[in-house]
Amino acid sequence: MSPEGEEEDLLEFLEAGLISPERMRVVDMNAQALGLSPLQLMESAGRALADVVLSCEPSKVLILCGKGNNGGDGLVAARYLQALETSVILVDQPGMTPECARQRDAARHCRLAIHPVQCSEDVEARAGEFRDADVIVDCLLGTGTSGELREPVRSCVGMAAAADVPVISADIPTPGIVPDRIVSFHRPKAAGSDAVDIGIPLEAEVFVGPGELLLVKRREKDAHKGAGGKVLVIGGGPYQGAPYLAGLGALRAGADLVRIASPVFEPVPDLIYERLGGEVIGMEHLDRLLELAGDSDVVVIGNGLGGESHDVVCRVAEHCKKAVFDADALRRPVPSAEESIYTPHAGEFARMTGSRPVDGLASRARQVKGAAQGGTILLKGPVDVISDGRRVRFNRTGSPAMTVGGTGDVLAGVAAAIFCHLPAFESACIAAYVTGKAGEAIAAEQGGGLLASDLPERIPFELFRRD
């Protein structure tokens, strides 16, 4: 849980308005990680849907149920409507979700007329059910459906549209149905929806969780070299290990090619070394750095760089499509790429904004949100705060063992690899979550003595593995 006294304050960071199907899947999985099973969520949704139907005071109800979880919501609603004359037309085809099948089995023990349908003829045989109903409930297709309608769904849609009966759609209308009312669960997914609360915890939305990992796409079977992304790390000189830790973080988070542009060489065979002459990065290196940045999907700047190279940082930043600014790059004037992620700890945040992070999680989040007008800020701390100036997320993963130097460099590299494929805000959220999870796992195994170099090897287990 968030610190005592902060729970109510965090309500202001709950997003409003329409929620995309992709984001809703993230929230659902986060809710499950917080202890709510899919069946519990379905039970709440179905009960809420039944209450809306009852408000219409019908005598006869027809519920159209598909084979996905939207159909499961409808079957739950049917159970709560069994005191009425309630009929269910259920798409009976392969591919029914386990949750929908569980609800079907429970509904068979209720005072309901359940009619399995497999083809258009089966639906046409139930024409009287459409004609006699006082209300039709559309639970045919959910938020994850795309493509053309197939039978028997197509016939259900046609008959519902032709019936002179009020229609209520659950979550989103099935294509072809123009409902009189849309009941969306948790938040509206379509314009004109009435959202009903189904008990999803606040933290499932405002805290980063395992649901965010659904945004990380699996690599295609025919992927070629470079498809995972190309990352350039610019750093080193005063502190030689930092850029290499960032580079290893990027590789372990899925980047295919990682170059280290630095005056200092370390023998890490998986990383491509781009030698820069001298002891620190200066303006004499600018042309080569711009050339390398132009050939990269994401540039990480600042790790181990020192304070003497900031003019170069700002010049390179102007030519970057995407950049992660960390460590010594976090100072005024604040560098900016077309799309930027900034990953400061408290001292670096003060250096780049002129103000130290304030006490109180909600107050700190407002401060970060206000500062994040030129990109996404990931303020590292016991609870990370991530904002793009519009949205705010919190991340609680991590371990006190991660206070060792270099863990932030790994985080910057992980963010860069994810940033090759996802927007800045989502990339920062996922990077904070998985790097923290990696640290937790190592600390649990070792008890202490964590090295920053321990983290990269653990990153793939937290980012890509699906239990």
C-alpha cells in the first residue's frame, strides 16, 4: 500500500474518460495481481449489469452471450435475473474462455432457459425469443475482438437489430448493434457509456504492475538483426563503468545492437565500442556522435559523463529522435530530444528543476507532473514517480540493496531498449517495474551484497517471461 494517509490523495491521479481495450487489459491484470481473480471481476460485472437490466423493470429478458469473457459477464447477469423470464442464447463453439465455461456450468443450475447456438439456423429457430423479450442484453463480443462477424454472432446481431426491443450492450456494443444503453465496467470504453464500479482497486490503475508487461510485444519469428532496436550510450570518462552497465541493461531488455561511445574502453564483448579520443567527451567529438545518434533508435546520454560535457549533451540531444537522459546529463539547461525520458534521483531532480522533491507521495507526484512538460520524468526513490505531464504512475518495486551505485545506469539502459518500441511514458513505467523486480529477486536470493552488474542478467526473467 502507499504510505499512510496518502490513499485518498492518490484518487486525483486516477485517469478519467474513455479507456482503451489495451489499457483495460493492463488494469485487469494488475487487479488480479492485487488479489482479485478473473471470476471475481466477472461476478462484479455481471451483478452490476443485472442491476441495470432490473432498473428497466422487464418481465422477459433475452441475453446474447458470446464465448469470451463478455459472454461470461452475461451469464452472471442471467443468474441474478433468474426470478424473471430470462433466456440465454449462448454461442456454443470451440474457444470458449475458461471463465465463460465456468459461468455457463453454474447457469445450468439456475431457473434459466439456455439455448446453445452454433449456426444461423440455430439462431433463427429462436426468433420468438427476440420478438417476445422486453429487453435484449448484448454480451456477444468484448473489447479484444476484431475482424468481420461470423456465424452465429452475425445472425444474433441481425435479429437483435431487427427486433423492436430496447437493447443494453455490456462494455462495448457488438458491431451492427445500436444499443439504447451501454454499460461499461470500471470505465467507459465507448462514447455514451454509463460506467459502473466493479470494485477494481485504485492501485491497479495508479501503480505500475505486471499488467504493463502486456504492452511488451513478443518478437516475430521472422525477425532480423536490428529488429529489437539499436541503442547508443554516450558516457564515460570520469566514471568508466556506468555506460557499460547501461549498455548491458539495454541488451538484456531486448535491444539487438548497443554501441558505447566513450573515451574509456572496457572489454565487454557483447557491446560495440566506439572510441572517442581524449579523457572526456568534448565538442571535437560532436560530428561522430551525431552520426552515431542518427543511426540509433534511442540514445542514452549522461552515464559516467561528468559535468564538463554538457554543451555536447545539449547539441546531440537536439538531433535525437528518442533519448534517455540520466546522471550527468540531468542539469540545466535541460537537454531535450524529440521524445525524452529523464531518470533522476532526488539530487539530480533538484539539479535539473531547481527544487528538491517534496515530502508526501501525492505532493511529490504533483511536483513531478508539473516538471514533466518536455518529456517523461521517472523520479527514482523508495516509491518511483513517473509522469509525462498529463498522467502519473507510481512504482513500488525495488529493494534497499539497490542503493549501490550503478543500478540507475542499468535502469536507463532498460528504459532505452523498451523505448525502441513503446512510447516514453509506458517505457519508463515498465523499466522502473522490471528493474525493481530484478533487484527484489536478487536480494531475496542473496540477502545482500547486490552489485549493479547482477541486475542485467535478471532483467529478461522479469520482462519477458510469462508464467
